[in-house]
Amino acid sequence: MSHVFPRHCHSKLPTAVGGEGCYLIDSNGKRYLDGSGGAAVSCLGHGNPAVTAAVAEQMQAVAFAHTGFFTSEPAEMLADYLIARAPGTLDRVYFVSGGSEAVEAAIKLARQYCLERGEPERRNVIARRQSYHGNTIGALAAGGNAWRREPFLPILPEMNHIDPCYAYRYQRDGETEEAYGQRAAQALEEEILRLGPESVMAFIAEPVVGATLGAVTAAAGYFTAVREICDRYGVLLILDEVMCGMGRTGHLFACDADGVAPDILCIAKGLGAGYQPIGAMLCSKQIFDAIADGSGFFQHGHTYVGHPTATAAGLAVVQEIESRDLIAQVRQRGHVLRSALEEAFGQHPNVGDIRGRGLFLGLELVADRQSKEPLDPAMKVAAQVKAAAFEAGLICYPMPGTVDGRKGDHILLAPPFIIEEAQVGELVEKLDTAMRAVLP
Ligand code: PMP
């Protein structure tokens, strides 16, 4: 009997014993093509020698030096790398251990910034329905899935939620994408006005929605309008790129494609590429200066922040991405994967949408391709496809059957950036096998 507490208490999981490039291998020798990089984590695949060596070397030099006493070379170099490429006025990097912690830190930093500026009444956070920002108390409160929040509501801080920008589904007949983008952004302004602008601290959103909607990009102009609205009312813009950042969409930062710069940016998953748990929060010079010139102390810190081995992994990851020109490869392979998905499933009666950017692609599974009528959530079709794909030796990431009262089944694909074209073919073939088994 296993004494490990699994998330799904009754699941019987195979034991992962090896990893080679785009494949994971279990103790029975079965190979799984990692079509989702776990959950958009393993951007360099498994067994990358450069990252492994960098981690081992750092571990031997110094594995841990508490950030209350020391900084470290990899932390300094990784921060320099990120800031040199970060959009807008992002100027400082606060390293944490993962995505939830990056979001948690961002919310706390926003609040502290408002306090240091003498605006204590700014306490409201606006997020979007059908969003996921993590599983700690603050990040969970920001998330827009009612079913995730509900059991914990009595102990969650209250946050406010508006509709996401989900173009194809809510687009009115005859409305252009731009007009829809403006209308979706308008919901933010209305919510700010409803709450009272002087009470609003921050708006948080994912540039490309991953974990709840399966790679939904915003309508053209949406984020530009959001940025303008935030500026108009002195509201901080926090972009959560925990899943979509670090090259996954074919841009180092996903918001680069939208031409907007946030005040605070959260990254994680692809930063450590699975080799170490690491996340980061980047903030603007204005925010850092307000804290530095004010109390001089950011009231957030965990024992493992800025860990030398974790930042060594992150540094080796970005060096790999750069030296192998992997972001260009993401664009090219993303195009190949998308075309192959369109060829295989473009006319499938149960595929309502194939979407995304770079190697961050989603399939929406529906009851009717034309009307986009969702499938019965009780059927848990996405979970069934995941199981059938796993059986066939493919890892893909399902999104739950019901999202905040609106129904939807999605499959997220986010393979390693190093995926070969032949492996793209294998991925689509195996997904097709799984789809035929579940939706014949
Ligand atoms: N934000 C987003 C957009 C995510 O996708 C996730 C993880 N799926 C998180 C935050 C939380 O990250 P972590 O699981 O590393 O805590």
C-alpha cells in the first residue's frame, strides 16, 4: 500500500522512473509522449544535460544560503536576464517556489504598494470568471471557478469577478473581434465603477488562459483597453503568466504579443522547466521604489525564496532557450501542430474550436460543432479523453467538464519546445486514437 497522499485519492498511478526528451517512462517500461509538458512545465523535455549539470554544480557549490543573509550568483544572473527582456518598466524580480506563491506575493505587493502610497482604502482585487491563479488561500480567492472556491469561502478573502474575454463563444453575430474586445474590457471599467475606483487595488488576468479554458487568447485590442482602464483609475495590472509565459506562446512573455506591459508579472512553470520548483514575480520600478523608499521591507517571504539551486535551474533553462533559439522553434512547431490538429479534428463533430498560440494549444470538445453546445458535464469527456490518451501512451491535460456554471470540456496541449515534427505526428495520432475511443 502506498503512503503517498495522492490528489485523487482512489487513483492508481504508474511509477515514473525515467525521462528522455519528450517521453516519460514508467516502471513497466511503457513510454508516454509528454504532449502537455505535465501542465505546461517541461518546456525542455526530460533529462536535459545542461540543466541537470547546472543544478548539480550549484548544489555542490552551495545548495542553500538563506536570502536573509546572502544573494547568489544564479539569482542575480537570472534576474538580470529576465529584466533585460521584460516589457515596460518591470525592474525587479522576486523569486519564489511556484505559481501560487508568485500570485500570492503579487497580491500582497499590490496591497503594500497602495499602503505605502497612502491609499489604504484600495483593497479590492478584480479577477475573471473561469480563471485559475493557484491553490493557496489568496490565489484561490482570486481564481474564478466557483466550485474550487466554494468549500473554502468562509476563510477566503472576498474578491470580484468579471467575465473573461472568450471571443468565439460570446461574440455576437456581426460584431468584429475588435468591437468584442472593447466590450469585454468594458466589463472591467463597469466593475471598477461599481466598486468605487478609489477602492480598487488590482486587476489580475492571464494573457492566454490555460488551466481553465484551454489556451484562450484574448480578442485583439482587449489588453490594450484593459491597460488604459487600469491607468485611468490607478489600478495595478497583474498578469499571471505562470502557465503561458517563458516562451510557451512563441514570445518570451505572452503579453509581448498583446503589446501591453503589466505592473506586476507572475511566472513559474516553464521557468524551472520541471527541474526545480521555482516561480518569480516581476514588478515595476515604481512599485519597488515605493516600498524601498517607504517601509523598506516587503512583507512576504518563505524559507526557500531565491533558492540557489532553483535559480541555477532557471538560469540554465533560459540559457538553453536562448542558445538553441527555442522560441523560434516554438512558433514553427506550434504551426505544425496546429495544422495537424486542424487536419485531424477540424471537421470533427465534437470539436468546437482549435485555438491557442505557439505550443500552447487547446481543443474545445462540444456536443455540437456549429452551435458549440457543450457536452453533458456528467460525462466528463475531457477526463475520459485524457485517460484514453494515457492508455495509448500520450499525456494531455484535460480541463474539467463544468466551469463556473458554464459547461465546457477542453484538452490542453503544451509539448516540450524540443518536440520533433515526427513526434507532432505521433501526438496527433495518439490523440486521434483516444478521441475515437471516447467520441466514436
Ligand atoms: N496561475 C496559473 C495561470 C496556473 O496555471 C497555475 C498552475 N496551473 C498557477 C497559477 C499555480 O501554480 P502552481 O501550481 O505552481 O502553484
